[in-house]
Amino acid sequence: MCPVVGDWGEAYAEAAPVELLAGLAPRLSGLTALFMGEMVMEQSEISWITQADPAPLLAAYPGLEVLRIRGATEGLTLTPTRHTALRELAIEAGGLPGHVVRAIVECDLPALAHLELWLGTDQYGGDATVVDLAPILGGARLPSLVSLGLRNAEIADQVAAAVAGAPVVARLRELDLSLGVLSDEGAAALLAGQPLTHLRRLDPHHHYLSGELADRLVAELPGVEVDLSDVQRADRDGDRYVAVDE
């Protein structure tokens, strides 16, 4: 069973119905995947979606394998917990607070194979840093991780530089740095770092790369599927923008 929870009314003023869903656990014993906050922009801007701590859901559904959450600027917290079945965790945000990233690091998720974090911008609460990501990149946590998405990041170049030397990369099959403001600086750092030719897929789409660096990524990563679509250009003031903020 894979419920999708969309517009729950005043999405920007109410916490997600975590307690309600947790209370329904005896009737939803087959639940394996859950998407909290599946709302399009016309229903609620992503920064208006108020979430709550999903830990009660993880406790109520020990068989949950996939959890996707949209909206994190307001309300989202995470009580560190242990869950042995969760394989995929994704948090979509225009700005992901650092305390949420640090809480994920403190969780015990031995089966987690796919982690996707939309870091966003500091304008919308995205104050997570590469220091917060360090335990994930270090490979000591999340022993089953093979797919990592650090998406929609205003600090994309810093993330790329950190990833370039990160021990966890050696066991990844997919690396997703899309939707952010990745520039030649970040791409050059990736290419100067550890080999990435073992990857099945590298996704930096919605990027600010020059043609030269884009060509180098393809040429120097033979056999890797590299998504270089959605080329962006800085505005007249040199500003670059993530794909999703407000």
C-alpha cells in the first residue's frame, strides 16, 4: 500500500496529519510507501507547507520502505530513531534546516539505499552546510546507501567539492546534484577528485556549467549517464538560482 497525502486544507498553517496516520496503523498494516505533502504550486508554495516530526510514522509502520516529504521550511523536525525497513528517504524543500540533516545523521537506518535532500537556499531556511553533511559523506553512517541526491542547493559548488573527496562516493551507483546552482567551479572540483567512472548515473541537470566543463564531464566519465539538460545562465548581476525556493 502506497498512500499519497496531498492538500490537507490550510497547508501553510497546519502541521501534517502525522498523528492521524499513526493512529490508523492497525488498519493500514500493509503500508510500505508514503508521500507527505504532494501539493502542486497552485495549491501551496513549497515553503508554505508546514510539516511535523515523522518519527511517530516510522514507529507506527515498521514495514515502511519509502518516505517522501515535501515542505520543510516550517515545522519539520526529526527525532532520531531506528528503522530497519526504510529503503528510501526524500525531503523536498526550498530550504532545508541544518538541524534536520543532523537528525538524519543520528538516525539508525541500516537498510536506507536512497537518500535525497533538497537543500534549498538560506532565504527559505536552508542553513544546512557541508559540515552537517560530513557524517553522510564520510560513509560511516547509512551502510546500505548507493544513491545520494543533494539537490536544489544554493551551496552546490561547496557540496560538489566535498563530494569529490567523500569516502561514501566509492559505493554509490547514482549521484544527483541537480536543480541547484552548480557552476564550473563545482564541476572542476568533481573532476579533480576521486574517480567517478564507477557511477551508473551522474545528474547535475539545471546547472550553470560552461560548454567546456559540460563536455569534460561527458568525456572524462565514459560509460556514466550524465544528465546535462536544463542549462541555466546567471542574470546580469551574476546571480544564480535554485530550481525550487518559495
